[in-house]
Amino acid sequence: MPRGGGRRGPGRVAAAACPAPPPPSAPGFPSARPRPASLSGGANCGRPRLCSGASAALPAASMAAGTLGAGLRLCATVFLLDMAFSKGFVQDLDESFKDNRKDDIWLVDFYAPWCGHCKKLEPIWNEVGLEMKSIGSPVKVGKMDATSYSSIASEFGVRGYPTIKLLKGDLAYNYRGPRTKDDIIEFAHRVSGALIRPLPSQQMFEHVQKRHRVFFVYIGGESPLKEKYIDAASELIVYTYFFSASEEVVPEYVTLKEMPAVLVFKDETYFIYDEYEDGDLSSWINRERFQNYLTVDGFLLYELGDTGKLVAIAVIDEKNTSIEHTRLKSIIQEVARDYRDQFHRDFQFGHMDGNDYINTLLMDELKVPTVVVLNTSNQQYFLLDRQIKNAEDMVQFINNILDGTVEAQGGDSILQRLKRIVFDAKSTIVSIFKSSPLMGCFLFGLPLGVVSIMCYGIYTADTDGGYIEERYEVSKSEIESQEPTEESKEQEPRSGDALVPTVQGPKDVLEKKKD
């Protein structure tokens, strides 16, 4: 390398400048041996060692730099090959997909080229395609530009981007969970498999218990309840798992009063469906498909809206280990566990890390830690005006909500909708300026400047027009005022008082007109 070669020259010069050792057999002197350069004490004699080390280190550094560069190029090549390899397992779909899809199970991403969320999903989707192919899944993974094939997208009910659907025969299942590889793959496995999975043995039952946090089991033979169970499963398979088993397979701690029965296993226990108390089976499954206590995020809060429950959330900072944050979380967990029979029909409990999402939802700034109860069906929420110190305070707060003592805030009235529009617009503008100030200035400054110039042009045009019209009116009035004067001048010679030429009058009028 040029840099290494440039430094070898001085090294050789310095080595040549070192003095030679004395002759070995000089008279009157003992036999002298040359000392190694590394052990010689003189300053000049130290130079050969240093210069030789530099000369040796520089090629090593050059080799290391070359190795590093080669390693980086190799990593980049592997990354590009991996991306190309992953994309090979995701098929680009066109109009022929409509006629050819029915023989296979498809997991399809309907996207738009300009959609930012779609671009963010693309590498994850490539990983999904690679994973599904590597495990031998029968599900094929594809993607379709919904803007180019809008008729097909409309047929499948695509209303936003990206939209993930699993197409199985004549059925289309929407995915509404987190856009992560593991969650999407788990959804594909659940929906593509059997609607009702049999549990033939206790070992299989125990395996399912260890694998799934929440699952439903039908126990018994053919019955009207089983038909309802199948109908509910066909609708809710996108959310949870459905199994069937005989009474002998069920663990010994399960006590059944009558058969057939539908059970939900969660929170290390089980609950039995009661048609008289719980109402419609599908509604009961929809309410019970969540654990009693949850870590809530935006996706989960959206799904909880289908349950019709109020959601009691402790808004905390999980990184903050102070007693205020940990105590509030423990209080919510205690109420969810000890008061389940009293509140589980109407309330879902959990905690949320941070207040960013909840602030956007409520269009307000909540202090952390705090407790908020959300009604996701009508966007109302309830706040307590004092601090919750124990479980009894939380229970009292919930009872006050149920009996209407605590006033609801927010809602979906026209005023709140207008407030939401203004808030969303403000949030969008602020986020754009925070992420890219130059882009914000371009997007909002340029149109504002154009509108300002247009308004200024319209204003100045009106002003100039008024000024011209005013000057025209003034000139017209001056001419009219001069006409009686000229007539009087024409009449003066007739009276004989003075002889004034009459030719000058029209000339003056013409001059004034010119003025």
C-alpha cells in the first residue's frame, strides 16, 4: 500500500545510520561482542529496533485493514444474498392469483408502494416466507400491490395498508396482531390447521397446556352445544386455539357437573361455560380469550375493544423501580386475581409501559404512574382525582364507575371528533418537524409561501385598480368643471368688455385632458 511503502524508506535510512560495533580483536582491549539492538543502551543504537518494528507493524496493519475490508465486503455480500434468498420465498401476485389460489392456502400481504408501514413490514415479510419454507409449511407466502390490482383487493375486503390475510378455500381470515415474524407465523399455523384439534391423550393435553396460555376445549359427544362451538371456532380461530377431548383425557383436578361442556384453560386454572349465566357462546369465548391480567399495548387495546369490557390500566414506567410504580402495578394485579368473580364480566386488567400511546388516545397528558379506566367502545375514560394507595381504593373506584358516581370524560361526540381532527393534525406536524425539520419546512413552508404571494398579488391588484379608477374620476371631474369656465370665456367677447381670442379655450382643455 502507498502509505506503508512511504514509511519503510526512513526505517532503512535510520538502520544504516547505526554505528558499527568495535573490532573484535583490537590490541589492549578484551574481545567485544556486538550487543543485540534490543539491549543496546545508546540512543542511536535503539533506532534499528524501533524502525524495524515499525516496518514490521505497517504491513501487519495493512493486512489487518485489508482483512477488515474483505470481511465487510463478505458481510455485505452475505446480507444481499440473504435478502435475495428470502425474497425468493415470497411470490409477487398478479391478476391470475384470483383463479389459481383455491387449491392452496395463502398468506398474503396486500400493500401499497408509497405506504411507510408496508416498507417497514417488507423485511419481516421476507423472513416469514423463508421460515415457512424452511419448516415445510403448506402455507404459501405472497404479496400483492393493492393499488395495481385494486379490484382483487376490494374483493378480499382490503381497506387499509398493509393488510395481512390468510386465504383458505373460500374463507379469508384477517390478521390484526403485532407485525412480528413470530406472531405472524403463529397466526398462520393456527388458522391453516384443523379448526378443532383433537386431544387423544393426557400427555397431549399437558403439552398443549405448556404451550398455550389460553385455549378452549369441548368435552363430550355430538350435541347442539358442539355445533355452536364449531361455529364460534370458525369465527374466532384468528385469535385463539380450539380443541376437543374426552372426559378421560381431562386432568383430575377438573370437576364437571354435566356433559357436554366447554372450558377455557388460563391463568393456571379453568372456567366452565354456563349458557344461562354467560349467554351466547361466541360472546363468552370472545370475553374469555384473554388472560385476566395483561401487558397492554396498542394492538392489544384494539383487540380488547371487541370484548365490550372496560379496561383498567396502570400506566407506569417499567424502567422505574421506585415504590410508586411497583405498588400500583401490584394493586391492579391483586384486584384482577382476588376480585375476578366480581369484575371479570365487565373489566379487563393490565398495565402499560409509558404514557405516549395513552396520551394520544385521550388527547391529554397523563402523569406517570396513574390509573385510567378506558371504555374502548365509545372512547370514554375515567380518572380518579386522588392517589390509589391499596386494593380497597381500586375496588371503590371500580364500584363508583359501575354505579355512575365517577363522571366519564372524552367520548365520540361531534365536539370530540373535531378535537380529534385538530389533535391529529397537530401531532402529525410536530412529528414531521421533530424527525426532519427541513422536510417540515418544505411541506408546510412552501405552500404557505405560495398562498401568501397569491394573497399579496390579489391585494395589490385591487389597490392599483382602485387608484386608477380614482384618477380617472378626478380627471373626469376636472374636465367637467372646466367646461362652464370656457363657456363663460366665450360669452365675454359678446358683452364687449374685452376681446379675448376664443381659440385658446379648446387648447387649454386639450392640454388638461393630456395632463
